[in-house]
Amino acid sequence: MTPIIETRGLVKRYDGELAVAGIDLVVGPGEIYGLVGPNGAGKTTTMRILATLLAPTAGEARVCGIDVTADPVEVRRRIGYMPDFYGVYDDLRVWEYLDFFARCYSVPAARRAGMIGELLEIVGLTDKHDAYVEALSRGMRQRLCLAHTLVHDPQLLILDEPASGLDPRSRVEMREILRELSTMGKTILVSSHILTEVAELCTAVGIIDRGRLLRSGQIAEIERSLRATALLRIDVLSDGEAAIAWLGTDPRVGDVLAVSSNADVTRLEVPFDGPADSQAALLQGMIAAGHTVSSFGQATSDLEEIFLKVTGNDEETAA
Amino acid sequence: MTATTLPRQRRSGVREFGTSVVTIMSKELRSRFRGRRAFIILTLYLAVLALIAYGAYVGAVADATTRQTFGPDGSAVGVANRSAIVGQAIFALLSVFQLMLVAFLAPAFTTGAISLEREKATLDLLMTTPLRPGAIVVGKLLSALAFVVLMILAGIPVSALVLMYGGASVEDIIRAQVVLLVAAVGFGVIGLFCSALIKRTQGATVIAYSTVLFLTVGTFFVWRLWTAGLGGTTDGAFGVTSRAPEELLYLNPAIAMVEIVADTEITRGDMGTIMAEIRGTSGGIECEGDVCFTTDGGAVPVKGEPAVVNDCGPNERCAAPPVAAVFDPPLTETGHFLPRFALAFAGLSLLLTIASMRLVVPAGLGFNLRRRRAVPAVETQP
């Protein structure tokens, strides 16, 4: 089966500055793939190349097996693209806006009216059919823009930060819509700079930083691959210094850091190189040694920390 | 590929281009003609046009009673046909005013065409559709010009008032409309090109209007300065001995318009004076072949030589020095500039339109005027 998105050694250079430094990305049919990375990581550039708005400096990108530079028009027929920043036309009503784009994709007139109704229903704007586009709220515009990407029933949706600038409720709505589109058989590529935002939605994520794809795969896999060097958070009621000394004797423990300590609780952050059962053994050992542990757990259950860890590791190797 | 399939495919390409242009146009026109704004502007425009015609009438009537015509011997033969003078005055004022209006309006409708889409970040949405960049540019241009063309057409009945008085023929009025339409297209394309070239609408507007100003006024002044630099004029008249190349003025719609008006004049008016300078007849010089003479008995200036004063009375044809080699022969043809202007402007418009198409395409993503060959179909998902 042809992957919907396939890039090989994708490179984009702006005036000598490397925005995308060799990305190999494969997204299969029906996936919801989240591209996550800090601002300026190369997410938007990658997406714009896939949306045929930018030509790559080197490497190749294929959408549904079609090279984006060789035949951009055929690629455009198969994708719906929503930029991270976009405007709307003044003086157009919602249905006229969608009708215009449907005509751009040569949707026959007979099908347009019915289709616009369906799309507005999907994005929950049915009652705004005759409203002016400029009068819509930001969340509504975002949903209208999403609807416009669907007028030609594309196989692939490329959505650049579809939830940015939305309030929490609109974010949830957006997520629900994307999930629904996924069940309709669309392959979706979304980007975000917040890992938690895409984690629940996506079947796979790619963590991208400084133009390189650092990790790619299911979130659970990425998490597992990082678990070997988990960060433990331990609260000790007794003497903190003694606990640090004790922990220091264990070869699997890295540099222990006392994060905070008040009258009776000392919080320690302990880099620990071992799976879950050796973590349990460590806890037993601490208690047996007489340390009063009030709390013991993994600090890296936080997705943001995974993210920071992945991008941070890269920094070390780059340095 | 067989020979029979090729034309069919090309036709479908043309058709696809046509539908794309219509798609863009219908969207643009929908927002432009929304509400009453367009109709109010049109009404105001026609009211102003009618007022100008009336003003020209009032002014010309007073003048016409005292205006005299002169016979071939220079003696006053009587009062000119008053009605024709009124007609010519209206024709002159309306034509020049309409041209000025076109010069102001046509770029105004197009300088935002592309740059505004960039500024409002709507261009990306448009560029990711399969619409061809050429169709986008042409659609934008046509919809922008639609209103200007509508204004020109709506003004024709006002211009037709002239026919009531005489002095300008139906052909003259048609010629003036041709200049207006060609100028509207050319100025519109200049605005569009600037819009595609320059990222910001503000910059595009400045450059577009500067270009329009240069073409309508600047080229004439360059021509004058060049002519003045070419050498002495013995009698203070411009353009007598040598004139700058007239090709400079081919891209000037104002000259084409002035020529049309000047050609209708019975006695030399303002337009006639400008044209006489361009044609090299302002010194009252007439030529027959190589032999030139002055109509007022003055000297025929010859470049590089002291003026030779002919000893003959006004309008006597006296032998002048053999001047053809050093003298730019005056232009005697009427209607000289209109076809040249129309051709030059049409060429410029075509060139800039194609350049604009090229500018809209993202760099590196090949631009092709012709349709690309079809790509083998990829299996679609159920």
C-alpha cells in the first residue's frame, strides 16, 4: 500500500539557514499523525512543502505517491490544507466562501449546495450558513477553514496548528471533528507545539526540532524508549542528606538533586536507569534502610517532559 | 500520443482555464458589487461627467461668439461655426477627464489584487487549489477591469451629446473610447503586476501610480527635454529643427487622446498646440517633400546653420534651403499615434500579465503556460 505521505531526506534552506534538515516521514493511510515541536522547529515548512507551497531544497516529498514538485496540481487535488495563519475574504457569506472553494476544485454545481450543508453540519456551523465570514468568531473561522479543506473530499488533510488560539472548549470541539473525519477515512497530519494536545488524538506522533525528526511512532513506544532513564520524584520526611548519600551508593542512580526542602519534607529528583521492578526494589531498599519515604513516583509521566527530554537529548548530541 | 487526442486535450485545457477564470471573477464581482456602493459610485460618476459637459458648454458658448476663423490668406473670414466649437469643447474636456479618471481608477482596482491576498494571508488557500496561477491572475484582472469598463461604457451616452453640436464625428468618439479601454486594460495590468511583484499593497500602489504618472506625463516631458537638448530653435518654437524619437510617446495614452481631440479642432486650440509641438509644426512650418517653408514668412531654421530669412510675405511659398538631411520632417499624418499606442499598450499588457502569472507561482514549483501531461492515476481510497 502506498503511504499517503512519504518524504526522503527532505531539506529546506532559507538564505543559508536550515529550516528542515533531512526529514524522513512516512504516514500510512487512515493515520492521524501529529507533528510536534517547538516554534521554529520546521513543522510549518515541512507542511508547506507537502502542500505544494514551497519547493524543497533537496530530497523528495510524495503525497499519495505523487512528487510534490513534479506535479503540484495533482497533489493539490488530493490534499486539504489549513495554514497556521490565514485570513478570510471580507464581503462573502459562509456558503459563498465554501461554494467558491468548491468551484476552485471543479465540484459540479449540482453537488455543491448539498455538500456545503453537509460540511457545515460536520463543523457545526449549520446556523451560520448565511452569515458573513468576517462576523464569525475565531473558533468558528477555524472550523470554517477546516470545512473548506474538505470541499473536494481529499484523501489527506494537512492542518497546521488547528487548535492554536482557541479556548479549551473549542479545542475539544476541534478534536472531536478531527476524530470524526478520521473515521470517515481521511488521513490527517496535524502540527502542534504541545505534545499533550495531540497525544490523545493521534495514532502516531513525530517529535521534530531544528529541522530534524527526532522520534517518530506511537506515543506509548516513544515513552517506553525513554523509560530506561526515568526521573524519580521521591519525598523523604526524615533527613534528606542521609537519603541522598544512601541513593548515591546505588550504581543505577545518577546525580540526585534536592528540589525543595522545608521543615519536614525533602523532595528529591533522582535519575534512575532501570525498569519498573528495579524501581520497586529501590523503594523497598530505601524503606529497609530506615528512610521515611512519603511519596515515590515517576516524574516523566508528564508528556511535556518526554518532549523536553527528546529535544534536550538532541541538544546534547548537537553540542 | 496520437494526433487526434492532442487537440481535444488542448481544448479541455482552455475550457478548464475558462472555468477557473469565471470562478475567480464571480467571487471577486460578488464582493465588489455587494451592497449599493458600486451603484452610488457609478451614479456620482455620471453626474460629474454630465456636469463637466455642461461646464464645457457654458464656457464654449461665450467663447464661440468671438472666435474667428481665418482664410488661407490669413484674413479673418468670419465667425466659426459656433455649434461645432461647442461640440469640440465638450468632446475635448470629456475625453481628457475620462482618461484622467481611468488613470486613477484602473490601478486602484488592481494594486491590491495579489498583495492584499498576501497581506490577509488568503493567497495560500488559493494557491493550494488546483486553479492555475494564470487563471487567478486573469480572473482578478478581468473582474477589476469590469467596473472601469462599465464606467467607460456608461459614459458613452454623455459623450454622444457632442453629436448634437457637431465638431466631432462618431468615429472620433469611438476612437476616444478605444483609447480609454486600452488605457484601462494597460493601467490595470500595471497595477496587477506591481501587486504581484511587491509584497505590500502600499508599496505596490506607490509604484503603480508612479508608473502611470510617468507614462502619461513623464514620457512627454522626457521627450520635450530631449528635444530641447537636441539643438537650438531659432524662433523659440519647440521641435522645429530636430525632435526626440516619437517612439517615446507610444506608451502615452494622453498623447493618443490629445491627438484625437486635436484632429477635430477647426482652429488650433490647446490640444492642437501640444500636437503641433510633437509634430514639429509649431513654428508654422509646412513641408512638401524636401522643401519646407514657413506660413508666417519667418525663417526655416536649419540645424547648425545660421537662420536663413526668406524674403517673402506671409503664406508665400518661397524656396527654402535643402533641409531634408538635417531637418526632422514634420509629422503630417493625422491619427498617427492611436494605432501605435494601442499596439504598444496591448503588448505591454500581455507581457506584464504573463510576468504576473510567473510571480504568483511559488518559487521552484514549475510554471507552465501549457497543460502538463496527465499523471498516472493513483488508486483512490474507498
